[in-house]
Amino acid sequence: MSAEAPRRRGRPARAAADDTGPGARERILEAAREQFAERGYDKTSVRGIAKAAGVDPALVHHYFGTKDEVFAAAIEVSFEPALVVPALLDGPRDAVGERLARFFVGIWENPATRAPLLAVIRSAVTHEAAAKVLRGFVLRRLLERVADGLAVPDPKFRAELAASQMMGIVLLRYVIRVEPLASEDPERIVAEVAPTLQRYLTAPDLRTP
């Protein structure tokens, strides 16, 4: 009896045609977003994502690597920093706070993007991997890039202040659902928060009111 050929890691040699088609990666991402939103970070597995997407688990590893990397990719779909940062910086400098507030509130008001992000927030409290993803996208890949683009002193600190303002609203409005904030008109939230974000990101001296 001939020896069995050793198994190779990575994409399976005999993947089904629909596994390797151009839509396979998008199906995996969509399934990942749904799984993380419904099950949370802890209970979501690569195997479960693959089953929901109708592909072999090895294909998930082929496209994304580890579960943490699938998680990060699923969140990036919501933020799209490569497109968002230039858009936030393109326009009058004195309105960057409003543009940021409108973008951030808009992400959370959209049910399609809110569900997976809620999974991130809830998971970040107890899982370092989820917290790392949250820090990476909200801070390093979004707000710090905006602050750097504005060429202001202490850009990292300013980004952290802006993040604290926005994440506080997220927790109270969308996670804990504290009233009346939870039911307030999004436009009023944008109007009230924008001046604070503007000061954090552009004031020459943060100690000046």
C-alpha cells in the first residue's frame, strides 16, 4: 500500500469552485461580521465562520490567517480608514470636528455597521484581542492619522481625547442605552459633540477653553 501524501497547510488543493471564486473573500467577511455580532468574539470560531460562508476552514486561514485577523478585517469593513481619513481631512479645517462627529455617529446609526461594532465593544471589555482591534482602528488607523494630517502638537494625545468622547457616546447611547441620550436625534448629538472634537483636534493649546 502506497504511503499517504503529507497534508499541506493553506488553501485546500481540491476546493470547490464556489470556494475559490471572486466572491469567496466577501462571503467570508460577511459571515464573520454576522458571527461576531450574534455570538461575540469568544464564541465565534474560524470553523463556524467557514460553515456560515459555505467554504472550507482552510480557505478562511488562507485569506485572513488567524481568528484575530479575521476579526480585524471584519471591523475594517465598517471603518474603511483608507477612504475615510482623506475625506475627513478634505475640507475646511474649522469643520473637521463636525465631519468626524457625523461620520462616527453615522457608522453607529447604520444597523448594518452597528451590529458587528457592538460585538467589538462588548468583547473589548474582557478580551485583549478585541480591545487591540478597537484601539488599532479607532485610534491608530483613524483618529491618529487625522490628527497627524492636521499637523498639530501631541497628535496621539489629541486622538485619545477624541476617542474618549466618541466611545463614551457609543457606550451610553448604543450599548447601555441611557435615556434620553439613547433616543436623542442624531443631528443634535453631532451638533453638541462637534465643537469638543474640533477643540481636541485643532486648538493650538488644549489648555485654552
